[in-house]
Amino acid sequence: MADIPQTGEGAAPYRVLARKYRPSHFGELIGQAPMVRTLRNAFAHDRIPQAWMLTGVRGVGKTTTARILARALNYEREGEERHPTVDFTEEGVHCRAIMEGRHVDVIEMDAASHTSINDIREITDAARYKPVSALYKVYIIDEVHMLSTAAFNGLLKTLEEPPAHVKFIFATTEIRKVPVTVLSRCQRFDLRRIDGEELTQHLAMIAGKEGISADEEALRLVARAAEGSVRDALSLLDQAIAHAGGAVTAATLRDMLGLADRTRVVDLFELVMKGEAAGALAELSAQYEVGADPTVVLTDLAGFTHQVTRQKVTNAAPEPGEPQEIRERSAQFAAALPMAALSRMWQALLAGIAEVQAAPKPMMAAEMVLIRLCYLANLPDPATLSLTAAPGMAPGGGAGGSAAGGAMRGPAAHAPEPVRAEHGRAGPGHAEPVHAEPFQAEPKGPPVPGSFAEVAALIGKESVKLKRAVERDMRLKRFERGRIEVTLEGDAEPGVVGALGKKLTEITGERWIVTVSDGAKAQTLHEAHEAEQAELKEAVRKTPLVRALLEKFGDAEITMVRNNAVEGPETPQRRAQGES
């Protein structure tokens, strides 16, 4: 048996990175610049409150900030006059004891294990006595939301009017559980999650100090998994160093965390949106064989779906930390995929992730979720259904047919089947296919709007933000093909008119000029819609069924009235239905 190496008598015990690189002054505290600036100004102008409330998610530095703040209050150098300051880097008389949590005048209490009124009574009784050696007696109460109601009430009077030598610093992850009476007596700071890019740079700096080789992609994976928590990130980095036995690479990180390759997640997304169930299952199996957890794969798939959807809505650039290939593919998906398909994907993934987590065999459940997603991608668009569906005909060319052929159009997408109808007796030789000519889509040129409402609908397919501006910020004064004249509302963005003309020209292939003119009195499209909804709601409210429901459920209200009439090309059948 190999000898187990023993720690030398004088050797210091190993300290995990989260403790070894804990900040000791405000200059080392990352991601909390607004709080540091506020404290610096308060100390400089001698406007130091009697209590602070620090809140935020786990691992963002609440307890560390409390200790640094206690150090700032009691900073003192040998032979110098002591006074509170946040501008210090050298160690003072009390600094080491405060940062190690053993100073006699800086009392730390864990409210999770000291919840009663008796614990608070000890604090209020001891607060009357002056500090032993420091300038202030500081009470740091961690997880303060765990205190009982009686304990909070017992603290109120001392917290509002403490002796001049006493300061309170509270930390909590559940700010909503802290009574308002306590919050109103404290100066509150919300410690923010650390930005992924800033956290990656911090990890790179620590890896350099430790003499560890770490890929930038690996550090980005650690930062993403930590979700803005510095402590979680350092704990994961510590684990990754041990797992890799030295150099930390993206491959070892994925193996340790059960993550799938980001590029392969995008490949899986593409297969699902094309409706290729067999390919999607094969890709999931390949990722599972190299160690990816099915739940994590679906979670990453949901994350990429959110990224594409957000990019489509806001026209924003992808996350800066993403590789260039993924950034480009994300932009392509945002331009090609309809919002309905992305919304269905997101909703199905939310339900599917919960199913996989609860399933006895997660891999089987994940495969069923992917199959469901592929068939959801094959669902026809509602607008397409309204043009192809008619009495006696099945949308998409028959039961179970795919009318859309996947949300994505491309070489791998299924081709749409022709719309057919049968008449006469059923059976071979008697079924004669008849093409529904009024509903067949014919090759058309670029769409050209014939009204201002059609302009809004056309723009909405490209930019939700611009559509909102058209509907809410513009009053139509004149409309003709190629030229629109509007009056802008007072809070409209100056460049919205030029953006509208440019987008219309781009979509239609014709030149459109949009100008601004005063004096239009017409309703905006949004106002017209609201007025129409008001009339419809009033009409529906008078119907016997709705009136009975509103009387039965006192809190019920009518939020929207939908017109279920199918809009599409006029046909003899539709004309006859309208006349009847």
C-alpha cells in the first residue's frame, strides 16, 4: 500500500478557493460598483446610517461585504487617528480579526440557529456597553429573515435609536420575509448577480495565480453554471481542477457537469425544428453516451430557444460570450423561425423538463419529449390553416399529415402535401381527387399593403417593436401605395418614421416614403382596436350566458373578445354561408 502523504507540522492546511480568494477590501469586490460608490460618498460626507440590509442570491458576497463594512467602520493604523473609511488596502489594527470573524467588538450571529427573542435580548442588553478596543460595536446578523416575529419586534426599538457606538449589518437571501418595520429602519443594498463576462475574467485571474492552465471556454462554462454566484463559480473551479488533475478544459468541464457541447445543442435544436425525430433521437443518444445528462440537455435546449426568441423580438445581438459559429446560427434561426413555433417549443420544453426530472428513467422521458417537440414543429401555422381548411377537407392532406413540414424551411424539411378532397362512394376506383382551386397557393410577388392596418400586420412579421410604434405612436393622415403621411404622438421615437419606410421598402421591393405631418385626428390603430373591443365587450356582456357567469363569479371580468370568423379568399360557399 502506498504511503499517504502527511501534512508537515508547520504546513498550512489547504483552503478552498472560495475562502482563499475572499475579498478583504472594497477594491477586490467585483460586480457591486453602485453599492461601493454609495458607501464611499456616505463615509466621505459622514452620513453613516445605523443599519444596513444586504440582500441577494447565494454567493454574491453578502457576508463578505458585511465584514469589509465592519472593517471600514473600525479601520485604524498604529499611531494614527482612527476614523471610518472605505479607502484602505493595507491591513489595520483590527482588520485580520474582523475578516476572520473573531473580533470581540464585531459580533456575528447566524439567525437560522438563533431565532428567539432571548437571543435578541442578549444583543439589546450588550449594546448599551461601549466597544472594548474598536471604534464601533458592530452586529452582523446573517439570514436575518429567519428571526421569529417576537425577535423582530424586540429588535425594533434598539434598531431605530441605537447607541452612537453601535452599528447593525443584516444579510438575507429572502428580503420579502423581512418585516417592513425592520426594512424601513435600514439602508438597503441589493447585491447583484455577477455578469458572466466579469466572472469569467475573475476566474481567469484566480487560475493564473494558482498556476492552473484553463481554457477560456471552460471558464465560461463555469461562469454560466454558477448563475452569477462567485462562491459557486470558485467551488466549481476547485472541483474542475481536481477532476482534470491539472489543466482545465471544456471537455473535462462538460464531463464533470454532465453538460452537452454547446454546438451539439444547437444541432439538436435544428433537427427538432425541422421535425426530424429520428435524427433528434440519434443526437440525444450520442450526447448521452459521452456523459450528458438528459435533463441538462433539455435545459440547454430551452436556454437556446429563449436566446433565439429574445433575439427575434428585440433584434439584439447574441450573448458576447458565445462562440462566433453559435452567434451566427442564432441570428439565422431568429430570422427564419416563426414566433408561433418558438413559443410552442418553449412551452413544451418547460413541461418536458419537469417530466424528465420526475421520471424513473430520465432518458426515456427525454426521448418522448423530443418526439413530441418534433411533431409540434410539424403543426401547420394557424394562418395557413385558415387558407387551406374548408368543409369536408382535412388540413394538410389527411389525418396525421404534416401541413407545415417542420417549423424550418430547408432541404431537410418535409415537403407539404397537396390539399385533396374526395366525393362519391369511398374506396379505390371511386375516390377522385379534386383540387380545391380557390385555396391553392399560387406564386406571388412580394406583399404590398393596401391599408395602414395591413402595414402594421406586415411589419409585425419582421419587428415587434416597430409594429408597436406603428399601432400606438402614429395617426394616419394620408395613405396611398408607396407613400404614407402620419402625425406622431409626443413620446414617439424620432427615428421610427425612417425605420418604417426602410422596412417597407425592404419587404415589398418597392420604394415607400413615410413623412410626418401635423393635424391628423384619426385614431391610432391601438385606439381603434380598444374602441372596438369596448363595443364587443358591452355586446357580449348583455348575452344571457355571459351575464349569468358574471353574476355567479363576482371577480370575473371580460378581458378580450375574439372574432372566430375565418378570414380568407371569398368563395361561393363562404358567400352562401354569409347570406344565410
